[in-house]
Amino acid sequence: MTPTRACLLSILLLRSMWAFLRRLSVVSKLCYRGRFMTKRVRVGLGLLLVVAGASGRVVLGAECGGTVTCQCGDTLDGSYELTADLGPCEGDGLRLRKAAVLNCHGHTVTGAADAEPGTTDHHPSYGLKLDGTHGAVVRGCKVTRFDYGILLSDARDSQVIGSEAFHNGNFKTRVGYGIHLSRSQNNTVQDCIVRESADEGIHIGNGSDGNSLIDNQSTDNGRENLYILSAQRNRLLRNRAKGAGAADLYMKHASENLIEDNGFTDRPVVVRGLASKNTFADNIFGAGLRFEAYGDDRTEVPTNNVVRGGRIRGESACVEFVEAHDNLVEAVAFDHCRRVAARSLMPSSNDLVDVDLTDVRLDLAGGATLRLLSPVRVEARTATGQPVSGARIALRDISGESHTEPTTDGSGDARCVVPTHRVSAAGLMPLTPVELTVSADGYAATQSLIREPVGSSVTVTLEAPAAHPRASSPRLRRRTPATPISVPELHDDGVLAPSRTEAHRGANSDADQAPEEDLEGQVLEGTEALKRDEEAHHGAEDRPEEGPQARIRQITLGP
């Protein structure tokens, strides 16, 4: 081989070796001045070629794609279709850059056996690594026996479609994920199967925002099937998680994520730490839902999360709130789960809206409370029946707490939630009648009372401005008289008695009545108990402080 040819081949190999980039210019000059090359340089280049030829690839891997066959450790910078299984690979499988496209056609990329735990020379291996890609695509690949099956690192707008990651991770140290998104944004993982990972199935890590997981199955993974950590605005749609680990979905310090129409079959869903403004819509929770604090000081708590629609079933608790506050559970069906629990060292409140609590026990401790609310459509109309848009709505319950509701829309309607009861370790407190105030520009403010039982809608008539606000009774669109209404009663042992079913109260239901008449049998442990509860509410400073578990009230609605 002539010195010039040896130099040219050496340059092609050195392009893929980052450690030698600074020496590339020197080698180029030597190749250009081939006639001045010393014997030592020729021997060195020859040895480099021999080593490269014997191994088939430089250690750091070569570029592949197109007509160049990809082998273990290579970097794909274009398009490539795998025609056979790849591996076992001692290090990484394949690395994708830029807008690389890899179609495995169902072939498997296989890594080496698990590394021994505690070894200092072991670096994590990755089956497929989308490294800083933008618009890359992985399709139809099976990846197994790596520390991490598929990694998206600083990836943007990339896709992993119809692939399978199974039996990845170090099972001796229980480290490693099936699919890992790290500092990656706006990527899509769809129609994938992730199973039997040493630790987590699919992990959306710190700084990975705006990603979508759609129609995936994550099953039988070591700890969590799905995990979102310190990430925002991700969407989980129609995924299925079941089997093995501690949780089907675990969310810690995660915000503004949309969890929609997923099936969490065997393990609970846990929302922990500074998790806020997440929305759960129409999901199936097979083992309950838990909101809990993180850290020894228990100050990092979930807030302002919304669970709407769907079903919670199983033998465990339906919902648990541990130090969490200002979360809302609305129109969720409880299927054979028997308990809603709330515990807090400090005063905290969470809301249950339009939830059937028949046969569900409410366990409360410490400063935790639950508000029970009913949805009501408020209709603002003129004296001639025309809708009033932009009308402002305010509610004030019997405890004096005010609630600001949305303004009416173009049809003059607004969906509001009316507080009916507050439950605490002290017992059940009615919050009706609720004062409703509706005001709009060009109209006099109108005040009405909403009483128990709360109807599905309230129509308020706004008239021309007057010297003083005009009080009127709302027109309620009520249930038919044949529809029974369940009215809970309180036994003197502090537990709600079986519901008493009665017919509609009739035309006189809007007549003035004392607030305590809205809920019959409200005497809790007799008159003396009410006196004790009042003293406990107003005179807590006069007695020694009780621990959070010192006073627990268990209340059951229904038979």
C-alpha cells in the first residue's frame, strides 16, 4: 500500500474518533506531503489500519446508513433498514443523530448480559440512542438486554413507533428503564410495548416537556410502569399499564400534564411532591389514586390537580389525600372501592364534586377536610327571557365563605359548583342555603338562595337598575316528583345512617326555613356532642394540642 493511500484511509477512520480530531490536520498535512513521510509515520498508520481491519470498527463506532451496513456501536446519520438481528453488542447498539430514520422491520437489537454490580469500569449501555436528534424516527425495533432500551437525550420532534423494549436494565442493582426521555421535548412514543424492565417501564425525566405517550403498553416492570419526574405539559393518551411494580403511574414534581383515557389496572396511581395543575380525564384506576407529600418537612405537596370522569375500582381506597390541598375530584364513579381518606397536620381542603358516596367511608384526621359540591347551571335572563352574557356570579355558603364562579357565556349560561357539606374529623357540617348573587353591566344585581336538595339548574332574572339589589327566589329545574331523593341522617355515634328516601318536597320547597332543617337528624352524638364540637372549633387554644391521629372521624353515606 502506498503512503498516500494509507493516509487517505486513515483520515476516513479518524473522522469518527472524537479524541483524534485535534490531530486530524496534522495527519492531513502528512498525507499531502507524502514524499516527506518518515518510516515511523508509515508504520504507525499501518498499525492503525491493521487494528481497524481486525475489529471491523473503531471502538467509538463508525458512521453507517444507506449502503453502509450498520454494526454495533455505529452512528446513523441518514436512513437505514435493518435486514437482520443486530448483536449481541458489548456496548451500545446504534446511535441516531440529526433526522436519522431507522426501520428495524421487527428485527432485534441485543446487548450483552447484565454487568456485575459495583464494577467501576461499567458505563451504561443503550440499545438505541437518539442523541440530540431533530425529527428522527425509530420504527419496528425490538431492543433487549441493555441497561436502557431506548434513550432520547436532548431529542426534539422525534418518534419511536411500533417498537418493543423488553428485559432491559441491571436486575442485580435494579437500575435501568425500557424507554427513557431525558431533557427531550415534543417527542412521540406510540404503539410500543415496554415490559420486564429492571426498574421503570417508560420514564419521562427532568426537563422533558411536551412529549406524547400514545397507545403504549407498559407491563410487569420492576418498580413503576410509567413515571413522570419534574416534567411539564406531557400527554399520556390511551396507554395501558399493569402488573408487577409499586405503581402503574408515578408523578413527582410534575405539572400541567394531561393524563387521558388510560387504563391503570393493578397498581395505584401516585401523585407526589410539587405536582400541580395536572388533569386526569376519563381514566380507569384499578387500585386507587393517591396524592401525597414529599420530604421530611412535608411542605412539598400536590395542589390544584383535577380528576374528572372515569372510574376508580378495586378493593383499596378510592382516593387518598396526604397533606395535599386544593385538589378536585369530579364526576368519578367509585366501583367497589370503599374509602376516601384525608390526613393533614395543617388545615387543608380538597373537593369532591358530583360524586356518589353511597357506601363509601370517609376517613379524616388532623386538619384535613373534604367539601362536597353539586354542579348547577346558572341561567341569566332578562325580564323578556333573553340571555345575558358576561354576567358575574358569586356564591356565599352558610359558613360565610365566598366562591367566585365563571361568567355566563353567549347563551347566558354558566356551569357552577355549589358547596353543600363540609366533612372533617369533627363531623358533617351543612353549607346550605347558599346565597347566589348575579350581576351584569346595565342590570341590577340579583340575590337568590339555593337550598338543599340542589337542582340541576337555576334561572335568575336580571332587571333594570334599581336603588337597591332585589332579592328573589330562583326558579329551579328540579327532578321529577317520582324521583327519590336520598337524605343522609346522622346517628348519635357519629356515623351517617342509611339514607332515607323521600319524594320531592313539592311546591313549598323554596319557603324560608332554618339552615339546620336542610339535613334531618344532624345531631351528632346528641346535643352535648354539638356543644363539644363547637368548643373544639372555637376554643382549640384552651386545650393541649392533639396529634394528627388523635381525632379521626369515619362517616359512611348510604346503607
